[in-house]
Amino acid sequence: MRDKLQAMFKAKKVNAFFGGHTHYSSVQNIGGIYHVITGVVGPGTSQGEDAFASLNYCFVNSAGELKLVRIQEVNKAWSNPKVITHTIGFPDYGNA
């Protein structure tokens, strides 16, 4: 099913896929499509889940680039979050 889903993403010109219900987070570029796993909302456990909270979102900047932003924070106060930004490219609105 994963291969069928990836083929559909390519056919539909998907830039980014967001999935959740996991206890870890990651961003991977698979075949030109960003796969964003968004499942972390708190401290990790002994099973190896990530020990930080995370937020992931996309936006189009003033230059028309699609940006993916990933924010991670170990501190519950969100006083020093780590911000990781990926430039995905330019959205293709013509074939939506």
C-alpha cells in the first residue's frame, strides 16, 4: 500500500504529506515528496519515542515558495524551541 500511496502522490503532484498517530516525529524527502510524521506531543518513553514536543506546518512565502516548518521543544515552557525550515519548492496550483 505504501508504494501505491507514493505513486498516487507523484501522479497528483503532491509536495508534502502529513501523517500522525505515532510517538515520534520526522521529516523525510522520499522521491521528491516530503513525508512529515507529526505524532509527537510530549516526552518520550523507554520505548524510544522522541523526548520533545513538535509542531509542523506549511506556508507559501512572499516569493511563492512552499515552506515546511518543524518546531521541536524539550522544555515544556517552549522557551527555546529548535526551528527547522525546509524549502519544498513552488506549488503547482494548475493541476489541483
